[in-house]
Amino acid sequence: MTHAPSSTLGAIAKYDVAIIGAGPSGSIAAALLHQQGKKVIVLEKQDFPRFSIGESLLPCCMTLLEEANMLDAVNSAGFQFKNGAAFFHSDKHISFDFTDKYTQGPGTTFQVERASFDKLLADTAVSQGVEIRFGETVEAVDLTQEPELTVKSRNGEKYVIQAKYLFDASGFGRVLPRLLNLEKPSSLPSRTAVFTHIQDNIDLTLNPDFDRQKILISVHPENKDIWYWLIPLSETKCSLGVVAEPHLLGEAEQNLQQVLLNMVRQEPGLDKLLANAEITRECALLKGYSANVTHLATNQFALLGNAGEFLDPVFSSGVTIAMQSASMAVKCVVRQLNGEQLDWEAEYATPLMRGVDTFRTYVEAWYDGRFQEVIFFDDPDKKIKQMICSILAGYAWDETNPFVSDSERRLNMIVELCR
């Protein structure tokens, strides 16, 4: 898509890299580029803080935050500590301790309100010297020569930015996929999430198994396609959501709060746990969220995180993929800016998708029931559980782990053993 001739829009500002979006992937990519001495600008449509879903980080994120010199800021922010994941189905309760895993690396992380978390990352990038412009909308992109962006400022004025390279870190905004017609249907069925924040008022004397240091994934007692998340955000507050195919939620858009409450009542363990809960935020709806693109990168642009492909929220992989893609893309673009010829498909898209496809294996197996059989198996092998735990902790790019390097075959082998 082309913009109006630049001569009508005033002088063109020039950068090494322009980044669309100041969420986790955009802020981290900008910080990493700034470390390498590159001139970078971040253009963010919204003002921060702003609400975003995806509140449960994975331990793998901590390494990526450290790489961007943001770990100290995150550690000091007072977010809810997280050390694992718990799964409930009927009378079965299984926990994964992320410190007891196969892959080396951090085993703990945080559960965060994304409004404050994303603002913290952006503010930290700015404090390092990164230029971020909020309230700026990218309206058009011209890739005839070096990428040129037509940007509309918050006061309605338009201007042009030219960059040697372009990152799209716009998340669900998916700016470049829309402007450049890159959208492709996802291989995953369409699902809907209804979610909110609650004052949970959980009575631990009646619910001694509840652990605020773990995300809780509960499965509907009769329909394993339906699952719930409960993410403790503080000592009194949780994020609560339900995910299902649209027809299973009825007229969801008519009364989101009633739909969510009705679905919670259908899961006895969750209903008991949240008997005294109070909804504190208007319920929201995210439907048809799985997305894909025809290609992730060229020698002019790369898509980061959700701007490229989003799978499903079940294993909290979204922010991890976003941060991982930022780290990998920066390493590639720095080499290109320094004069190397780069094959973006071979050196960025393919390595990134190895981890994404590992997550995809387990997402698909969650919904067809195979992975649930493994998770809820009564007598798991300790080493196998550690290998699976590594993937749940975000280490989906560790190809020394057989459950990463040969994910589908290994998973099916374990499913047969469990049966």
C-alpha cells in the first residue's frame, strides 16, 4: 500500500529501524537495537498504560528481559511471583514446578497486569535512550525502495518516516498483515475467550490446594474443549477467563458477564474456589484470535510476536514468542545493517517457527485430548515430566530436548504409554 507523495508531507525523518508497536516485542527490540548503536523509533497507536490480555509470563522470558537490560526493573516492580502451573480436571489436580525442568535457565517468573508491565518495559526502553512516540498511527507503508511509513499524529497531522528496515510489533493490531495483504487463515479452529479481573476472596482454609504462585488451568468436567484460566495478579486479585468454540458459549456477546459466570458454575472446583468472588472489571471478548501470515520476513520487514502468528492462550506462549521473535529479529537486522546479505526465511522465520511449531504441537494435542491424557496421568516418569515442564516454561527452542526436536512423535509415544 502506498502513501501520498512525500513532498506533500514535509521533510522525511530517517532511521535505521522503525518499529510499529510498543508492547513487549517492540520495546525489547528497540532496547536491543539501541544497545547496538542503531537509530530506532517506536510508533505506538495507543497511550500507555492500556489494558492487554496475556498476563502470565513464562520463565524463558526472564532471559530475554535480561538481554534487554530490563530484568532489574521487572524484578523490582512488585509483580506476583510465579513458579509453575496447576491443572484441574474433575478430581485430578496436577502441578508443574518450573524449577524442576530439563532445560537450564530461570525457573520462576511473574504474573503481571499487562497495563503496568507493558508501560514498565516501554519506560525502561525510553530511559535507555529509545525514542517512542505514543498516539501515532501508521496509516500506510511503501516498500518500493527503503520502507516509508505514513504516520498520523494524535493531532491529525501526517508525516513520513523512512527506515532501512521495519519491524511490526503491533500484536493483535496486525498492521503490516493488513496493509500488505499478508493475512492467511490459521490452521487452528476458531475459538472465543471471555475474561475479566476479579477480587477473588478465596478462602484458603476451604481451598488448601490453591497456590497463588501458579497459574491454574481448569478443564470443564464434561467437555474437554472448554477450559478456564485463573491467574493470580496479587494477594487478592485474579484474571479469570474461559475459552471455548463460539457455539459452546451461546449468545456470548449479549451478556458477557452472565456467560462467564454460567461457565464457571459448570466447573465445580472453580465454582467452589470462587464462591465469594466479585467482578471488578467489565468483561471482554476475544474471538477468532488464532492468526497466521503468508510469510514472516523479507529484506525490508519482519513480523514479531502476534503480528505474525498467534496460536492460543492455553500455555501462555504469546509474550514468550513475542520476546523471542524480537531477540532473533534484532540479531538478524543488525547483521544486515552492518552489510551482510541475509536470508530472512532461513535465518529468522525458520528458526522462530521451530519453537512456535513446538507450542502448536501441544496446543493441538490439548484440544484433541492427547496432551490432557499426558498431563493428568497418575504416575508420570520424572525425566519425561521435566522435559514437558521445560516446554511449559517456554523453552520451546531447546532442541536438545527430545520433546522439542521431535515433538509430535515423542508426544504420541507418551500418549500410547499413558493409555
